[in-house]
Amino acid sequence: MLSQFQELGQYCKETFDLVVQHPFLFVPRLIFFGASIILMLLVMGTVWLAAPVNGLPMVLGGLAALGMAVAAVLLEAGQLNLQRAVVQGEPVDKETFWEGIPLYAGRMFGGILLMVLISLLVGVVLIPLALVPGLNFLVALLAPLAMLVLMTLFSLWEASVALDDTGVLEAFGESYRFAQSFFWPLLVVTFVRSLFDNNSSGGQHNNRPGVSFSVGPARFSAPFNMGPSVGAGLVAGMGIVAVIFAILSTLVTVYLDQLLLVIYKQRSL
């Protein structure tokens, strides 16, 4: 196992060199992040100006969410073609990005849908167990572990689509077979990526007095009440920190996604 982690270290260094040589890899996701922030502010401003929330603002919010979901799939299709071009020594530019959208968009959508169905299947199996007295704690422990294992086993399906030009089902099968021989290093990569992925979700409120806020995986609470000006300053400051963390998360996830393609290509030789 140690030799496999040493091998992973070599892949990490190779990937770092590749992404430094091809900074355009980061451009599409950073643009998408900026566009998402602007669109969110526009929708929130429209809803606030049109209070109470009903009618047109709600329709605009729904259309915006649907549009962002479609745009995210198209983004990942173009991004996958950039990642393929990197490991195959082809040009990494905006033309390569646009070429990837018709090439991979359908398979990206199918793969995402299949992952959702697999997640739902895990829930169907575990939720009844959670209703059994005494098993709820065990299920709460096993559920994230089960999802991490599944994400690891299927972590290379996009690499198979890009490098082997496979269909979705075949790509999932290839990923499953490939991951078994390199499971523990892939588990580490998948776990680290999960820490930075979907970082834009806000923290949930609790019943404690004071101010609570979240930045990425970290959550903070101030055990006292603040005045409006202090609270506004704190919210603004934490908003800036959250944006910085989101940009950092984007950079890390681009690097890790590229790492998966490097692993798949090198171990397939």
C-alpha cells in the first residue's frame, strides 16, 4: 500500500506541473463562479424589491436555478475536454473547451443522473434501517462511509469517458474495475475533493443566541449578541472570506479532477 501512495505522490507532482503549464484550465470554472455570484445577487435583489415573494420573482428564481444547472453540465463537458487535452498534449484553449460541450454534454448529464440514482438507492437501503431502534446511530455512521466508497469506486468514470471514449454505463464499469486496484489512494483523493466540493452551501441556523456563520467546512458562532453595525461588518467580512475560500476550492477541485485523469492514463499504460 505504501508503494501505491508513493505512486500517488508522483502523480500529484506530475499533475501540478501540468496545471501550472496550462493555467487556462482554471478559467471556465472561475468565470462560472463569478457569473453565479452575479446572478444570485440579481435574483436576490429582484426578490427583495418585489416583496412579498410571489409571482414573477419566484419564476425568475426557478428559471435561474434551472439555467445554472444546465450551464453547470455544459461547463463540466467543456472542462472534461480541457482535462483530456492536457494529458494528451493537445492545445488547452477556449476552442478546446467549446468543442467538448457537444462531445461530452450528453454523457455528463447521463453520468450525473446515474450517480444521483445510485445515491438514492443507498438511501432506500439505509433509511428503513435507520427506523429500527438502536440502529440509527450505526446508519448515521455508515451512510457517509458508504457514499465515500461509492464515490471512490466511480471516481474515474469521467476519465474513462474522456480517454477511452466510452458510454456512461461502460465508463462506470471501467471505473469500478480500475479503482479496485488503486482503491486507498483514490479514497484519499475523493475524500479531500469532497471537503472542497459544494462549499457554497450555507450553514444551518441553531437555537444558540449570537451570530453564526460558515466558511467552507468550518462553522463559527459568536456567543453574544451584536449591534447592527458590528453584525453588518462581520457579515461583510465573512462574505469576503467565503468568496476567497470558494475561489480556493475551485482551484483545488480543478487540480484534483486533473489528477484523476493523470492517474487513469498513467496506470492504463
